Amino acid sequence: MRTPIIPSFFKTSKAKSFSFKPRYYNEQKERIEALMKGEEKNIRFKISRTKKEEKGRGIKIILLIIILSLLAYTFIIN
């Protein structure tokens, strides 16, 4: 039996629903299947640093070493 519809000034919203499909990943099973097919998976990571960034990093490290050595020198003398 349906409930009677009563007119109102405020609309009630329905509860939001979602569809969740659980996934399972088995790394060993994937590797075994790839080896059985004769595929080799080689992962190569690409370094995204440029030479300009490396040069800037080196300069910052050198400046930091100089500043720390000067601070240590002033503390030792005093």
C-alpha cells in the first residue's frame, strides 16, 4: 500500500545512491599470466629534472654550506 501524497511547500529530496564495483588486484597473478604469454614488463622511470634545475640546486647547496660554515666560525671564535 502506498502512502498518501500530501502537498507541501518544502520538497524532500531522495537519498543519493551510488554504484560501487569492488576491484581486486593480484600482482603475482598478473606477472605469471604475462610470463605465460611471453610478455616482459620493464618499468623505466623518466627523470623529469632539467639541467637548469640541477645547476640551481647545486648553487643553493653551496650557499647553504658557506652560510653554515660562517655561523659555525663565529660561534667558535666567540
